[in-house]
Amino acid sequence: MKQMRLFVHIMDQVHNSESTVAKAIKMVVTPLQSCAIVDKLVDENDVEADVAIVDESSQALRFIKETEKTTVVISYLMKDMKLEAEALAARYPGRVLTWCYVAAKGEPDFFIKLATLINEKAKEES
């Protein structure tokens, strides 16, 4: 199974650094054999990340324009962010997904969705 490249760009706006949430996402996916964390959306060999996780619709739009195949996940916590994220996802079906950090009752949580996405993409690429 091919390793999927995951790029996480969730910034702590106060300290202008990687957020605790981004660090937690990386820690959880690190054990997945089908996933490799990457430091750049597109590396020096023009290889795109397979999945990018962001927390702002404007960042997601930029990533969509900079890549051809990367699936961008907009993660959110607040309802007002959900509406904007879903509007962008409707414009780019299949390329943009929207997930709340906190799952609704009966829904799979963020990390289950992420592991499923990574594994599905890895199978498609194999």
C-alpha cells in the first residue's frame, strides 16, 4: 500500500506557530503505516501532499489553487466556520471536505474520518 502524504497547516494565531491541534493530529496519524507527515504542501520535486488539513476556508482555497489532486480537509469547531467551509466544499466536490473536530452523536469522530480517508486514498493509489 502506498504511503499517503499528509500536510497539516493549523496555526496558533496568537503565537504565529503550529497549533496544539496540529501537533495532536500529527501524533495520532504517525502510527498509521499508510501515512507520512510532510512539511510542505508541494515539495521541491513538485510532489503534492495527498491530504492537507487546514482550519480556514481562505487557506483551503489557496491550497486548491496551488495543487491539482490534493484533498483539502477544512476542520472547524464553531458553527459560523462550518457554513463558510461547506460553501467552499460545494464549489470543489471531491477536493474539499469539511469536518468538525467534535463529532455529532452517532457520527465518526475527526480521527476516524482522517484514518479512513488516508487508507481509502492509499488503496486507490495502489
